[in-house]
Amino acid sequence: MAARATGKATKSAVSIDQVAWDRIRPAPVILVSGPEQFLADRAVRQLRDQLAAEDPSLEVNDLEADHYGPGELITLASPSLFAEPRLIRVSSVEKCTDAFLTETLDYLQAPADDTYLVLRHGGGVRGKKLLDALRGGLGAGIEVVCAELKKDTEKLDFAAAEFSAEGRRVTAGALRALVQAFQDDLAELASACQQLLSDASAEITEATVEKYYSGRVETNAFKVADSAIAGRQGEALILLRHALASGADPVPIVAAFAMKLRTMAKVSGGRGGSGQLASQFGLAPWQVDRARRDLSGWSDEGLGNAIDLLATTDAAVKGAERDPVYALERMVTVISRRGALR
């Protein structure tokens, strides 16, 4: 198991089941607590997939507790004409309005049939009355604890579970190398595991990780991409040269840019909340939020130019051009100009 539900979130008595993120299950009310947003997003996505598999007519709606207006919850929870099951996902409960707090406490007295209410609380004292009521058993719910993975052993267990879930063999050395390279960002660790699962055909060893992520501990491809996308050309080129000098392979550097730019392209022009767009594009809400921040200063034309150049650079570093380093620097320069070709 990738993470354990350890300890109590408050000093109050807890009468409901507390489970780890990967043990989420349907219940009338599901409190998703803890500071690790990546695990929370994955847990809620896992629940949605479970419910949709049981009944494809599942209706999914999103609410933002910090912008909640009176009557929204009861409207979404009211029976529909065709009686489809409903999943209501509520974000930012730790910043909820007074109206949300009052109406949700009332709702817990008699949760609607065939409705699953997910409350995401990232921490803090706001909404404590609601949390205490839930943990005391009101609403017949469960709590999914998404604690931060601080220890290397916890991150190793998480990475091992990523490969085990796909039935793939990975060596202990490969796991250690991955955790060392991505120890500061669980989302990037998960992305690295998924890339290896997608691209590496044989057993994943330390040599496989070295091939894809050489130099990542010192300067990683995502830092280069972040700097370039934000328009910091000089910094991006310095980071790129340092990464290459540290032994980084050009192919995964291009892959990091591709991951970010394609997400930006999906989100660009999208309308709706983070949860809605995440469901639409198969992303996590945090990825939508990050892409929206990254899009600041970009035009549609610039984004299109950057994606076209990305394809050219990908071919260049795989042998289509003689100088892959020049191709990388050209790509970083254009992306730092937010897609301006001159």
C-alpha cells in the first residue's frame, strides 16, 4: 500500500472508518482530508471510476466551498427525472462560506439517496464543526486520509505500487534512483513512473532510470521547462546546459516540455472549474491549475508555434539532425519567447 492512514486528524473522537487514499470506497459522504493534494486528486478520481463502472449514467458535479451560494448543494442532490446516481465533489472546504457550513451540516442529517458527497479539506481550523460532526458519525460517511509522504520509505512504497499495479517488474535500485530524483514532488514522481511504464518494454532497472533521468538530481528537465515557459530565457538556457553537462539525455528533456505544453494546449480555451476540465481532459485538478498559470502571457499562435517546434525538436534529438544540443537550445529560446519565432 502506498500510504497509510495513521493517527487522528483531530483530538476529537473518531467514530467513522479512516482509510488511506488507495482504499477509497463509496459512501454517502466521503471526507478527503490531509495536505497531499496529488493523492487526494487521485483518490477522488479512483472513486469516480468505481462509480462510473457500476453505473455509466453517473452524474458528476463540482462545487467550490469558498464560493458557495445558498441552495447549491440541495439543488445538485435533488432527485433527477431519470434517477441517475450523483457524485458531488466539493473543493476548498477548509475555506468554506458560512452558507456552505450551515447547509452541509443540515444535509448530513439525511443524505440523499444514490448520492455520494465528497468533501475535500486540506487542513486548518475552518470547518472544524463540520469535520467533528462527520468524524462523529453524522452522515454515515468515511474519511480518506491523504497525509504527506515525508519519509523515503513511504515514497519508495508509493513508487513500487505504481509498477505493481501494472504487473511490471522494477528493481530496488531503480526505485531508489527514482525517489532520489523526484523526492520533492510526488506528482512528478508519479509522472516519471508512468513514463517508464509507457516507454520501457523490459524490466525497469537502475540503468533504465539513468537513461531517462540522468542528471535529474542536480538539474531536471521540468525545471528547464518551467523556466522557459515562464519566459526566463537566460535562466532556462543555463539550466539546460547544466543538465546536459550533468549527463541528462536530450530525449526526456523534450518529453518534459511535451508533457507541459500539451497540457497547456488542452486547457487553453477551456471553460469551467478545475474539476470539470480535469474530468473532460483526463487530468488531475492540480494539473489544470498549473497549466492555467503557465498560460499567462501566451497567445494561441505562440502555443501552436511552440508545439510545432516541439515535434521538430523531438525528431532532431532522435537522429534527424546532426546537433541535438543546438536543437534543444533553439526550442528553449523560442519557448522562452512564448512561441515568437523572431
